[in-house]
Amino acid sequence: MNGLSVGTRIMTAFLVMAAVALAVGAVGWRGLSRTSGSMDDIVARRLPAIPALMRVGAGLREIIIAQRTLLIPGIDKAVAAEQGHVMDKARDTIARAMTEAVALADAPAERQRLDALRTVLEAAQKGNDALWGKIREWEKDKTDILAMMDVLATATDLRAVQASVLASLDEATATAVAESRQVVDAAEKVAAASTRNILFGMAAGALMALGFGAALTRMITRPLAAAVTFADDISRGNLESSPPRHGCGELATLGKALTRMAGEIRRLLAEARQKTDEADEAARKARHAAQAVEEARKDSAEATRHGIAQAASEIEQVVTVVTSASEQLARQVELTRQGMEKQSRSLSGTESAMDVMSHTIAGVAENASVAARTAEDARSKALEGENVVGEVVSGIDKAQKLALGLKKDMAALGGHAEGIGRVIGVISEIADQTNLLALNAA
């Protein structure tokens, strides 16, 4: 029974109620049928039989009255003829009434009573015929005392027969009335029993309907209320709420589905927390990498500034030396030019000029040597500046590599953030479905 679905249980309850209603209807229909049959028996057979017997008695009394009228001395012939016509009509009425009563009789006891009544009526009819014949003979000569005495004797004998017939008629009529009364009483008992059974069935049906209604309501509302409470707790974030334990069929399936949903939400939240931790770790690494890049950038900038400053200082020194040497060389050239002018103006001072020129050339050679050494020093300083610039370029390359690593770490951090966003979206959808399920359940 616990494995049946809610729809099957409701349908079973409706079928049971329908069976009870059919049973009550069948009892009522059976009682009405029996009552209707009893009424039909009374109306169609017993009630018509009683008037038929009463017509037989009325006809017999008309014959008795006619016979007594004919026994009156000095009666007119027209009156006598009329009384004869009355007796013939009464006999015809008795015959038709007896035929009708016999046709309506279907019980053996009733037929037996009617056969006995018919036998008595036939005897009375024979007596009436004999009396009627004697009366006609007496009417031919009413002075005949013997004929009159014979008529009176026959009438006296016939009176006992007629009394017996009337008694039989009264008995048959009373029996028919009593049997009709019995049929009516039986019909009333059947009607009372049917009414009692119908009322009992109605009360039982009402109690069963109330019981089934209460049971079905309890069976549906308790698990549904537990499911609604559980869904409401889940929608409020209480994932440790106890799942619904009651219910069967569709309600049990609903409870299991809600339990699975809560487990899935817990799993997704755990995964989200894991992704969040991973994202925090990636962010921490990214911050460290950014700090390292920033320090490298600062170091590179400082090295660049220092190298450039040192190279500029050394280049400035080289330029100063070269400038000084150039100035000295220019002065020596100027002195040579002046000496040459002096040589051209005075041939006489050639020897001395040549000496001066020799000294001047020696000075120029010495100055040229100094200029060469100064140029070599400038080249050395330039090479040192080139090395410094190479170190600066190497520092910049390291900074670029650190920047590329930071870019990769930031991309990984973005991927973790997207994963967290997807998990949060799934949780949001499940929460929306939970709220919708709670609203539908309510």
C-alpha cells in the first residue's frame, strides 16, 4: 500500500465511495422494487378481487330479495316478471364476478377458497332454479295450497343455503382483505427496512467519505508541508536542513528530488569555495609577481639611470679631454703657421726658424701622442658605457619576462574568476528553481 502513488490512492478512495453509493442505491432499488411489487399485487389482483366478491354477494342478495318479493301473495304479474328479470341480471352479474375473481386468483389457497365458493353458489343456483320453477307453477294457480306450501318449504331450505353462501362470501372477502393487509404490512416492513438500510448506508458512506478525506488530506498535506519547509530552508541557505521523511508515490519522489537538489547545491558550493581558494592563491601569486616586476622595474630604471649617468659622465670627460687636445693642437698649428710666416719673411732666420720648427714639430708630435692616448681613453670609456648599456638592456629584458609571467598569472586568475562566476550562476539558477518549487508546493 505504501508503494501506491497518490493518484492511485485517490482513485481507490473514489472507487470505494462509488461502491458504497452503488450498494446504497441497490438496497434502495431492491426495497422500492419489492414495495412496488406488493403495491402492484394489491392494486392489480387483490383489490379487484374484493369488489368482484362483493358484486357476487350483492347479486345473491338481489336474488334473495326478488325471491321474497315473489313469495308475497297477490303480487302483480308485471312485478313478478320484473323480479324474474332482476334475478336473471343478478345471476349474470354473479357469473361475471366469479369469473373475474377466479382469473385474479393465483395462490393455491385462494383458488381452493374460490372453488368451494363456486360449489356453494352452484348449489344455491340449483335451489334458486328449483324455487323459481315452483313459484311459476304456483303463479298459475295461487289458490293451490299445496303448491304454496311446497314453495315456502323450498324457500326455507334455500335460505340456509343462501346464508351459507353469504357466509362463504364474507369469509372470502375478509380473507382477501386480510391477505391484502398482510401484503401491505410486508411492503411497509420492506420499505422500513429499505429506508433503514439506505440511512445506514448513507451514514456509513458519509463516515467513510470523511475518513478517506481526512486520510488523503493528511497523506498529501504532511509530506507536502515538509517538502515546502525543506525547500524554503534550502532557498534561505540552510543546506543542513533535514529532508522530508514522509510521503509515498509522487510525494516521495518530490522529497528525493529535493534531497538530491540540496546535495547538488552543497557540492557546487564546495566546488565554488575550492575555486575561490584557488583564485585567492592565484591572486596572491599574481600580487607577488607584480611586486617582483615592480621591484625589477625599479631596479632596471635605477640601473638605467645610473648607467646613463655614468656613461654621460665618462663621455663628458672624454669630450673634455678631446676638446683640450684639440685646443692644444690648434695652438700648435697656429704656432707653426706663425713660424712659417716668419720663415717666409726672413730667409735670414732660416736656421733658427728650422730649429724652432723642429721644436714645434716635436711638440706637435708630443701633442699628437697625447691626443692619441686621450682618444684611447675615450674609446675605453665608450666601451665601459656600452657594457653599462648592455646591463641596462638585460635588466629591461628581465623586466619584460617578469611582465609576461605576470600576464599569464593574470590570465589564469581570470579563468578561475570565470569558473567561480559559472558556479555562482548555477547556484543562482538552483536557488531560483528551489524558490519556484517552494511556491508551486505552497
